[in-house]
Amino acid sequence: LKSLLGIIFAVNANDGPKVLFRYPHDVDNRSEDRTKPSGVFSRKGALVEEPAVVDSKMLLNSLRDSSLESLLIPKTPDCCHKPFRVSVDSLVFLGYPFQPDCELKFMFNIVFVVERDTEPHIMESLINLSTRMSVALAYEERNNSYISENLDMIGRYYREADIPSKEHINPHEIDEMEISIVEHCPFSEMIDESDSLPANLSEVFDSIKHNLSANVLINKTINFSFFIQLHEAQNCAIRLALLRLRVLSS
């Protein structure tokens, strides 16, 4: 699935909306300034500035967490439990904001990022995938505090990476702080954490990206499976081929 570019886990808790995990994590591209125009010479010899050509993957990598935090998480619970679709230039963000329980003070959104020209039925399937994963995570949260424990784990990794909180930094230094986050963010260490939520999310992304199907064990409890349906015409061709095989074998 070439048009699938990334997966993001965003949470709105007591300390406000945050992007806690994004995969794949491209350090080189995210730390570069993609807004600088390139220059070309006109026939008269004058330097004419024109925007640099930026593909969808580069655009996604250039988007900083602070730009995504307020975009990917609804401000009120009333907006939860509904399909989520937001377009930014050539990117489309797909998810299903979820609040596990009215008594819990946080909301989360598992967001898949695709290119704008992705077929509509693929987009619908990814929203469905986000929905089903959210239900599974909410179930584990109610029974085993799975999300809460992972939020603590992710917070521990950020603290160990010595990344400052935005509440304790000069607003004029936010850009420098986010470059520091890009350079030192411990996403790879989170993935290596056995049975962690980041490990599950990255595995789902890789499986859907390369195989159109995923089968992961969430918290050693839930065997979660999902399959991206092919186009209906392809489905008909596959069913016809299977029918022919049955006829030949009979």
C-alpha cells in the first residue's frame, strides 16, 4: 500500500493534546527546513524564486508535533466516536477519536496518514482499522490499564531523553526545542519495548503497508486481525479464479 505514509498516536490528557508516537520516524527529514524556496534562472537571467518540490512523505516528515497536536485530537468528548478525516495539502489524516470511559480524563486517536489520491474504499478501511484498534485498546484499558501504563512508559522515555516540557521553555525557543525532540526522541526504544503500544502500532503499520493485512497480539491478551479489502473488481476476479479452480479440481 504505497500511499500509506505513517501512523500517529495522539492523546488529549490533563496536560493537553500531545503527539506521543509517530512511525516511521525520519530524523533527517523532520529536522530540515522544507519551507525554503528554490531558485531558478529565467531566460532573461533573473533569479526567480519558486517553491521547492516536496513530495507527500517529505511534507509529513516536515510537520512538527506542535502543528499536529491540536489538529488530530478533538477539543471536546462530543467529537469522539466519529470518523475523523482531515486534509493538509497532499496528505489526508484518517482516524477515529476515542474516549475509553467517561470517568477517564483522556482521549486518544490512532491516525493513519495517506496521500490524497488514495482510493476512497482504502481510506474507509483505514478508518475502520483505527476504530477496531481503539475498541480493543479501550477494552484493555478497562481491564488492565493498558493505555495508562503505556502513557507512563512513553513519558518515562521522554524524561530519560531529557526532553524539556513546553510549559518550562521560552515560547521563542519552541522551534529549537522541537529540533531537539526530533534528534533525541526515543521512538525506536519504545518500539523495542516488548508488548508495548508503540510496538503494536508500528507492527500494524508495517503489516498493512506491505501485506494489506495485520495480525498482532495486544497486551498478550487480544489477538487482533485486520485485512484491507481489495477493489471490488479485483475481489470478483479472485472469486471467479477460485471458482474455476474448484471446477477443475472436481
